[in-house]
Amino acid sequence: MQIAIIPARAGSQRIPSKNTKQFLGTPIIGRVINLIKQSELFDRIVVSTDSKEIADLAENYGAEVPFVRPSKLSDNFTDTKSVIVHAIETLDIKTAEVDYCCIYPTSVLMTQEDLKQSYILYTEGSWEFVFTAFMMDPSPLRGFEIDIETGGLIMLHPKYWDFRSQDLPPTYLDAGLLYWGNERSWRSKEPIFGPRSSFLEIPKNRAVDINNFDDWVKAERIYSTQNLQTRDRN
């Protein structure tokens, strides 16, 4: 059994009502639910929220909202893993082996192919977690920070100082779209970004973390120009 869990709280600060805001004429969470449904990969789509507005909207698009997320898991400091564990514990499924995929309500640049290929990678490997990531360019391995005591500079990775940029090992960053894991892995202390995890690489331009209005406009432009809506319907 495969279950998609969408964590969608109400308290977005930088973009008010972000999870229900119109994205090119459709509520953004509605677009994501539609994409998940069209993939035909999941037995259930569950939304974890503290908001009646989000719950009603999610149900209108065909998702389930079988519980209300408690306020202690709906603040700015609650980590995603805790929210997913709460959902798993509340659903309390005991009759089948279940794979859970956390999908953010703003993952509009995700494609059906991302879902399917990441699931193949997850099921064919022995990974605790599989997620999407993109290659960082330029590499951060020769980056530096400011020493707050002296005002001088500190290399983050001094051993790479003499490397040519083309000789630096590739580095990757979480794309913030989806995360596969089973009940054991979500409940464990195993980090999502650890030695027992793997990732599906996606193009950098589809990894837009929608945190402010500029990000929102950028995501709409990419969605439109790459014709993701039409592609995901095929």
C-alpha cells in the first residue's frame, strides 16, 4: 500500500494562506492533489492540517482529512518528520506493509515521472528514505563564512582550496518536493539526509522553494513555460 501524506498547516507567514493561494487560477494544494491522483500510484491521499479551510478544500479535490493536526505540531518550529509520524500513528494501519510519501502542498513543479521514478528507486533499493535533489552549480565546497569574533573569513572546506572548479566533487541539495519512507524509517532516529538515503536527481530549475512572492512568480513562470500541466495529464 502507498499513502501520500501532505502536511499543510494554516500558519504561513511570508505568503499568507500559501497552501490555498491561487496558482495560475487553481488553489496550489488542489494542483498537487490532482497530480498525485493522476499518477495512480497511491491508495490514499491524506492531508495533515490544523485548518478547516484547507481540510474542506483538500476534500473537494479528492483527498482525505481523517484527523485534525494538533496545535503543538502546527507552529513554525515543528519538523516535517514529527508531522508525518503523527499522521502514521493516527492512521494506525496494521493490515498491510505501507510506504508513505510526504509531499509538500506547494510541490507544483513535481511531475508524475518524479513520483514514479523515485518510487522505483525506493522499492528496488534498500534505502530508508528516497527524495528528490538537484546538483548545485556553482559548488559550495570553496565557500567561506565570516568569523563573528574577528570579522575575518573561514573556509568551509579548506581541503578544496587548491581544486579547480571542474575537479570539485558534485554536491546536491534537497529539492523540497517529496520523501519516501516506511513506518519504521519515519519513526526511527535515522536522518532523512543520511548514509541510508538516496535521491532522484531533477533539473535545478524545477527546485523552487516557494517561500516568498518572488518565488511564487518564478514557479508560475516555470510551470507555464515548461507546460508541466499538459505533460502531467498525459
